Amino acid sequence: MVTTLHLARQLLGFNTINPPGSEADCMRFFASWLGDNGFDVSLSSFGEGRCNLIARLPGAKAGKPLAFTGHLDTVPLGNNRWQYDPFGSQIEDGRLYGRGSSDMKAAIAAFAVACVKLRETILAGRGALLLITGGEETGCDGARALIDSTQLPDVGALIVGEPTANYPVIGHKGALWLRCETRGKTAHGAMPELGINAIYLAADALGKIQHFSPGAPHPLMKQPTVSVGCIHGGLNINSVPDHTHFDVDIRSAPNLQHAIIRQRLTSLLGESVTVSTLVDLPAVLSEQEHAWIKQVYQRCQPLHATPLESRVVPYFTDASLLLPALGNPPCMILGPGEPSMAHQTDEYCLLSRLEEAEQLYGEIIHDWMA
């Protein structure tokens, strides 16, 4: 009998760090596993070593299928030394260690195994759809490629297995990543008065951005945020730099429009700064009173000691792009990973959460197929 833990450990054995991505080997393994377990599977490439996967269990009953999504790429290991092999899927003190254990290969294993164990129920019901992407960590590149290359079906509901410690989450902030460029005039460093220093122009712009507000707070997502993540400028110490660029990470809410945020920031920075968009992912928020959302909350409640509250997360997911392509169904972010362990050194997922997730996904599948 296939187990979630065994599959999770197999997925963790693949290095899918992004960049560069290289999800193809892991994706081909998983496609083979799904095919051996009764899924109709298709793979699609979106670059050298890059891959997405769609797996279907068609249903006999009328109605839209239940969809699950997750990404197989992971972030880099970081500079700190790992105590545990990041690709060794070691188990110690009730924890499964490895890069991607919480974010989010454990969740993918849990919902895949839940579907396999309930395969006959799904086939007799409304069916299930798995959307497994690459390239999520760098701005949902895989999901974007999947949508551009494939006509996705409408689904009844979508579960995103990102790390929530099995706490139901109904939405997440949007992400607007902007590149700001300044251009000056080069000159010898001994005669800077003959040039225009692009770094000084950038410094003026950074001072303005530090006090820029994208807009009003949202009742659930609270205050939008702005962060400058990197800056590049100059070629050598003894030349006046003629080009600088820096990247701005803005996290928004459904009450804010990205086009207006960008327009306001561009006006604030003035003609000396050129602004271009790197990533534009809208916020996601499901209706709290939707019947399916309330049903999932009821399934999750026994796993938590206090009454569940409506929650959102600040990070983005593939749901930003997938939801419109799937017919804008209700969406729940729900996975066994520990949110605090995502992107961390010695990342782990609790074995207890992994077991809970498989059972929880199974209950949600049962409800959907009834």
C-alpha cells in the first residue's frame, strides 16, 4: 500500500532548486507514479529542464471536479550550513527534513495519495484534477506557461497545498514586483562634475519609496507593504555610474488596483526614474460564507484547539493565475507544512501534520464526491 510519507521522501530526493528550476526529473518521476496509480497524465515543458504536469481522474457524476495544486520547485538552500541533508529526507523527532518538505512537497504527496486511496470514489463522483507546476518561487512562471499552453477546464473548487499547518486559509496578498531604473552620464571618477551619477538619482528615488504607501489597509489583509529587495549600479569605483536599477516588492490586497499603485509610484519618482513590471499577481480572497468554504472549515476544526477564524497569508501562490483560468472557483490554501519553516535552513514538516493532511484531504474529497 502506497504511503504519503514514502512518496514525500521520494519527491524530496530530487533537487528542484529554483533558480535554475530543473523540475523535469522530479516531474517525470511523479507523472510515472500518478500514471501507475490510475491517473490520466500529461506533461508540458516551458524551458530547458522546466516542466508542468496535469493529472486527471474523470468522474461519472455530473458536475465540476475538485482540483488540487502545488509546485515542485524550491528556493535555494541559503548560506547557512544544514545539519540535515537537504535532499536526504531524514526523519528525526517526528520531523521530515528536506528542502521543500514544508514548502510544499509533503502536501503534494498527501493530496496525491488521498486521491489514489479514494480513486473509486472519485471515479464514481465528479472527478479530480491535479495541477503540479514548476517555477512558482520566481513569480508563478510555470503556472503562467501552463495557462498559455493549455485550455484548463472549469473546476468546482481549488485547494492549494501551501504550508498552513493544516489551518484553512481563504486568501493571500497580491504581489507587484517593479524594476526602477535611473540613467545618468558616465565620467572619470576624478572629474565627477562632468557626469550625472545614476546612483545618486536612485538614492533620491529610494528615499521617496521608503515613505510610499500603496493604499488603504484591508479589513482582513491589513496594511499593504513595500520593500526594496536589491539594487545594482556602477561598473567600477573610479567611474561615475550611468545606470542603476533596483527592484521593489509590493504586497497588496483586493481593495487595491496594481495599475493605480504603479501609476502613483511612477508619478512620485518623476522623469528621472523608469518603472517596469516584473511580476503582477493579484490578491486572492474567497467568500467566507461560501458553502464549500464553511464545509472545509468544519473538517479542519477538530485539528485545532481554538475556534477557527478567517485567515489570509502574506505570500503569493499559483492561485493568483490559476483561479481565472479555472473559472474563478472558491479556493482554500491548506497544507501540512509549517509556515515558519518555509525557505528556512533545516526545513521540516511534522509527521503528525502529514498524516493529518492525508486524512483531511480524504474527507474533503469524500464530501465533494457525495
